[in-house]
Amino acid sequence: MVRVHDPYNSSSLIRVRGLDKKYQRGGEEIHVLQGLNLDVDKGEFVAFMGPSGSGKTTLLNLLGGLDVPSAGSIGVAGDEISHMSRRKLTEWRARHVGFVFQMYNLIPVLTAFQNVELPLLLTQLSKLERRSHVEAAMTMVGLDDRMSHYPRQLSGGQEQRVTIARAIVSDPTFLLCDEPTGDLDRKRAEEIIDLVQQLVKEHGKTVLMVTHDPVVARRADVTLHLEKGSLVEAGLAAEVTGGGSV
Amino acid sequence: MKFGGLIFANLFRKKIRLMLTIGSFAVALFLFGVLAAVYEVFDVGPDLAVSDRLIVINRASIIQTLPVSFKERIEHLPGVKQVTFHRWFAGIYQDEKNFFPQYAIEVENRRQVFPEFVVPDGQWQVFAKDRQGAIVGAATAKRFGWKLGDRIPIRGTIFPGSWEFNLDGIYHGRHTEDDQSEFWFQWDYLNERLALQQRGQVDGIDLRIENRDDSVRIGKLIDAEFANSLAQTRTYTDKAIGASFVKQMGNVELLILSIGGVVFFTLLLVTGNTMAFAVRERTSEIAVLKAVGYSELFVLLLVLAESLVLAVVGGGLGLALAKLFTLRGDPTGGILPFFHLSPKAIFTGLAVALVVGAASGLLPAIFAMRLRVVDALRRV
């Protein structure tokens, strides 16, 4: 269940309370997120929509431990991350978060296999175990026959699949997808969302996705709208719960 | 080495840039190697000489002579073991460019005073009995293709006329650094052909002493012995005379250090700029590495490792080329007799290359380390 107003749920996988994020630009203070609450359960697929500058990516960065909030708390699977040091956050990201970016951000001088293997190099897994994990992830995204290809030898859709494989290879607690279809045509975008949905439904992954595309957002279980730093509107995509829930 | 693939993949990202950067290191370290070899000609030679050896020259100048009779007086001083002498000849073999050092030497004690130059006993015996005999270093013999028994004509400059010698022996140095370019012939042969007023003179008297700790005392004793003579003396250790010789040629050390300093500073700027570009062009990749869990320290070390690999490969290549170059021998035809790149100089060169590599990679590495993931991804 996804809730944006109920402050009493304590069993959620992701639990955000009173989240504030402010930036200083020149002498001006910009309030990007204001008093935001959010609960996301394990296995949910949540889409965030909203106009440019509404704070979608900022929210994703905060949830992924790439940025720290000005106020409020973020709890993920029992870890309170809002006050972690940068070093701790880095270690936490390695264990809990899989990132999928709009521009894929693969390392061009590494093969698809090596790109997917990157998060595993930080673990104690043996070379054989790493290979097995990478092959499983590449099979899951349907690219087990493209492992030795370099990013330049892949189509945009294939590159994004490799990015997804890299995100899931270490079996993180949840995936954060920032405009994962933003650089793809409709057909490729559908394929990527099919894949994300498959990860949620068949493998129980939790996915939080930012998108501008309403067609893509409709494929999520829940779509939340961000406007002027607040979750002001909740579009019902799947289950609706009471008490201000979506 | 599970991260080795990442380091090498990054290095091979731009092959031309990689080759140019390695080339910059190679050229700089080649130059360093050659300069070090030149420097060692002036510095290492005296170091290698036995420290219980002194040389006595005219107090007025190294080009003023001493009476040969001083040899006998020095031999009688307490603490003196063996004494020999030499005279600089400066002749021309066929052409002026065929320079090699030539000395008229005293035969009896020469080998005892200069034990680092090895002449087979049989050859030395022949030389000692042959008034026109000559011994030559292996390098010079090889240079001119001389063999034992060859007749060698030399045109005198300080001592005009045509001089002919029989090649009776070839000496080798005990160490690779020993000068193997010298040409020795009997002082008696020179002396008997000079005009009467020129006879009985030497340029330097070389001696070994019983105890090396006595060198200062014996030096003063010798100089005091001739304090009131027509030719006052100054006694040096081998090392001191070497340094004095270098000073006459100018401050070689400063010159070499200056050239080396400029080269390495330029290299630092070039490689620093290259590394800065290399890091900036993959800002988003560094951000991704950090996003997936690579620490700031890891990113710092990754960039530094790339820089150090460039330094080691390029520096190693340059030093290897310099070593090959010095193995071909003196490139000047005699001015740099023991032209040699020592292991010490090679290690120093590698150390300097590593320092330059680390310094040039440091700022870009710190930039990469401090890069905020959020900012970097926003730039893409």
C-alpha cells in the first residue's frame, strides 16, 4: 500500500516523514520539497509525475541516498538514512539501491557484462559467483546473447536493459528509475516498462520511477503527483486505500 | 586485481591520447637517463676510485708540471705505500674528432696504484720491456678496431712530432663504470724525446697510502714537504680532484638539474592537463560508480592508479631506451669515457616518474573524489 498522508504506518519498506529539501541559489532559498510523507510497501511499483522543477528527481535522489534532506526522515527497511555520513550512505546504496537513469550511463569502455558486474566488484563474491549473478541478470533482461557487446554496439533499448541488469544484479532492496524511457521511442519504452513490471510482479521487486510520460506512469501500481514540493494529488492506478491514501 | 580491468579500460579509452602521454613520459625519462649518465661521468668516477689514493699536482694550476724527482721524496714519507706518476699527452690519432685520453705513465707502480684497471700479466711484461709500447682501454681498442701488435701513429700537439706506438696490451675495468678509453705509454719514451729543458716533468703524482684515515694528514705532509720548493704542491684525494675537474667545466650539476627540472615541470603540466581532461569527460561515469556504491577513496585511488600506470609504463620505456642508448658507449667519441646509466639512476628516474605521475593525477583525482553524484548527473 502506498500512503502519502497517514503518518502511523510503521511496517512500510520505505517510510518518509516530514521531508524537506531546500537549496540556496544566490541569496534566494528554494524550497523543493515541503513536509512530504510517504509509505511504500515491498513489491510496489510507484510512479512519480509532475512538471519540471516539481521535485521528482530531488525526491528520488533523497530516497536513493544520493542527497541529504534539509529536514525530516527517510527510513528504508529499518535503516534511517537521513542522518548517515557520506561514507555510510555509499555503503548503504551498494546494498539497498539499484539505479536506472534516463541516459543509461553505461561505461562505454566496458562490455555489457563488465558494466553489469561493476556493483558486484564491491562484494566478496568470487569471480565464478559474479559471473553466475551477471548471467542471471542478463538473462532476466533478455540480453544473455549480448554480454560481450560494448554499449556502442547496442540499441538504446538494449542499453537501458543493461542498465536495469546492473541495477538488479546485486539484488537491491528497491529500484529507483529516473525517466527510464525518456530517451526511447514508444515501442522501446513499452518493452522497458514490460520488463520493469515483470521485475515487480514475478520477482517481487519494489520500484520507484520518475516519468513525464502518462502512458508509462499508468503501468505503475500507483501514480503520485508532485507539485511545488508536495504530493498534492494521488492518481489511482491500482489499489486505493482510505484515510487520504491513494 | 579485480579492478585492473577498469583501470586499463579507462586508459585505453583514447588510444592516441594514451600513446602521446606515455610518449611524453618516455621522452622525459629518456632525457633524464641520458643526463644522469652524463652527470655520473663527472660524479661517479671519483666515487668508485679507492679512497686511499691521493694525487699531487702543482699548486699553481693543474696544467703546471712537477719535477719527477718529487716521486722519490714522496715515497719516503711515512704512511705512503706506492707512488707513480703521469703526464698528459693530448695527441691526435688520424683526426681531431678521434679524441681519447692519452697518458705517459710510470711503469713500475702503475698497476699497484690503479688496481681497478686490469692488464694481463703477459701483456704488461711485454709493455714494460717495449720503450714504444702502449696499453689501451678495451673501449678505445674496440672503437678503432685495434689488435695487439698494431702500430699506432699519433700526432703530438703539446709535444709536436709524429709518435708511433706498439699496442702491447688491452686493459679492462673491474667495474662497468671504469674508464676504458685511456691510452698509456711509457713516460721514458716521451721524456727522452723532449728538449733538455722540458725533461723530467710530470703533470701529477699518484699515490696510495697505508691507511685511508690518514689521507688528510699525509696530504698536508706532502704539501709541507714542497712548501719552499720552486713547484709547490697541492694534494687531493681522488674524489676532490674529480670535483675540481668538474668545477673547471662549469657547474655541470646545476645545469643538469636545471634542464631536468624544466623537463619534469613541463611533463607535470602536460600530464596534469591530460588527466584533468580524462576525468572531466567521464564525470557521469564517475557519478554512476559512486551511485552504485564505490567510495570516494576508491574513486581517488582509481584516478591516481591510472596516472601512476601511465608514469610507470612511459617512464620505464624512456629509461629502457636510455639504458640501451648508454650501452652503445660514449656518444661523444671520448669526452664521456664511462658513459653509463647506473641502477641507482634508473631507480631515481622511476621514483621521479612516479612522483610526477602522482602529482599530475592528484588534482583530477581530488576533483573526482569530491564530485557530488547529484551535480554530476544533472550536468549530463
